[in-house]
Amino acid sequence: MSQTTLVPLSVRTNYQFKITRIIDHTPLIRELYLELTNQPHFLFKAGQFVMLHVPVEGAKPALRAYSVASTDALINGFKLIFKFVETGIASNYVWGLKGDEILNMTGPFGKVFFVEPPAEQIVFLNTGSGISQHFSFLESKMEKYPNLNYKLYFGVRTEADIYYDSELKRLKEKLPNFHYEFVLSRPSDSWTGRKGYVQDCLKDFDYKNTPTTFYMCGNGAMIKDVKKQLLEIDGLDKQQVWAEAFD
Ligand SMILES: Cc1cc2nc3c(=O)[nH]c(=O)nc-3n(C[C@H](O)[C@H](O)[C@H](O)COP(=O)(O)OP(=O)(O)OC[C@H]3O[C@@H](n4cnc5c(N)ncnc54)[C@H](O)[C@@H]3O)c2cc1C
């Protein structure tokens, strides 16, 4: 059933999800596959996030935002990607999950959407777990717009922090003009791929003469740097630059 024929529930609705799969991509990146159990559907648009209600002993739950990492075509479940934050309330809860717990959430929230009709060139810059929002955009829009010129730069520290390579490879098989690269800020000497920060990649392609929309997700400092370059220095229109900061 398509999302458009269904009536959205209130954002205050309590949604309960059971965990159907836990994948530890690295010691610091955990992905949860979640299936809705208590409502007829959970409707969202690619780019949006949910609030996870983290149980806290003797107090109200702590609310933390997580961007949905899968296609918005599915109405009864999704995936979330978590990056471990030392001493973090939600992080310690998520890393303590065994798989038989029910997770409480509200949502969807967020106003970063895929701009349609799309520009000729779409650039995704992300760090850490920021791939979640961009993967949802790609999975949700790939059938409708298979031929766009997509570029994705994924910033992590070291080789050991790389994840989602096989998921991105699978997208590449279906998207003829999809280019993605991992950008390592602290690679080993043997790393032959790209080094530095995702913001350095702006030099690589023409966005001043090619209609382009930028999406950024993850580290706030990266987003600030790129916005400064694109909006203040290059004079791009605000409608071409969309961002979700996780910290
Ligand atoms: C719109 C939105 C979407 C988000 N989507 C995701 C997502 O898909 N995946 C994901 O992993 N996170 C996401 N986040 C971040 C997430 O909401 C939490 O902030 C993060 O998981 C830390 O929560 P915590 O309870 O573990 O840490 P807390 O208990 O809140 O914080 C513990 C300590 O860590 C610091 N800290 C908090 N957050 C970060 C951070 N991100 N990086 C470094 N230090 C931090 C705090 O200053 C504090 O000192 C998103 C945030 C927003 C605003």
C-alpha cells in the first residue's frame, strides 16, 4: 500500500517497535532493524527522524533524535544507525540491547526533504552516522530518479571506522551516475583512498555552473564549514543547501 493513501497519525502517537536484527558494523556503529507492533503504520518522508524514548530509572525517558536510514516506501518498519557516544545515555542503552526489547518512539519530525524536481547534480556530504539520512534519500528516490548525477562523500577517521561500503556498492549497481568515496581524516600509511575532510571534496567537481543541491548530515563543524563556503563565499542560494547537524 502506498503512503499517500494512508492517513498520518499524530506525532504524539506512541509507536512501539520490536528489534528484528542488530548489526554491529564496527565497535562504534550499531544498526537496528525495527518492526512496528502497536499501530497500523508509521509514515514518514525520507530525511525525517524519530525520537527514541530511552528508559531512565526513576525519571522520565530521555528523548534522542535518530534519522531514519531506510526507504520511506515501507510503512511498518525502518532501520536506524547509531554512533556510540562515550557516557551517552542513549548510546549506553542501545549498546546494552539484546534484541528482545520493545523500543518506544514518537515522530516523524524534521524538515529536511529531498528537493523536487531535483537538480541535475546531487551532492551528499556526511560524517559518522550521518549516512543514515542520505541513504534514506537514495533508497527512496532511486527508482524515480535513477539517472541523476549523485555524489556522496562519507567522512570517517580511520579504515576501521568504514562501514556501509557493501550497501553503497549495491546502490551503485542500480544508479549509473552514482559516485561515492570514503574520506579518512586519520588513515594509515597504506590507505590509497581519499584523505582529509569531506569539505575538501568540493574542489573536485563543478557546482557553480551545474545545477546542484547539497545535503549535509552529521558533524556540526563540517556543516558550518561547508555552509560558509557555499553560501557566503560562492553565493549559492539557500534552497540549494540542506543540512541536519547531529551534535
Ligand atoms: C535531527 C537529529 C538526528 C540525529 N540522528 C542521529 C542518527 O541517525 N544517529 C546517531 O547516532 N545520532 C543521531 N543524532 C544524535 C543523537 O540524537 C544523540 O545526540 C546521540 O546519539 C548522543 O546521545 P546520547 O544520549 O548517547 O548522549 P548524551 O547523553 O546526550 O551525551 C553525552 C555526552 O556526549 C556529548 N555528545 C552528545 N551527542 C554527541 C555526538 N553526536 N557526538 C559527540 N558527542 C556528543 C554530549 O555533549 C555529552 O557530553 C541526531 C541528532 C539530531 C538533532
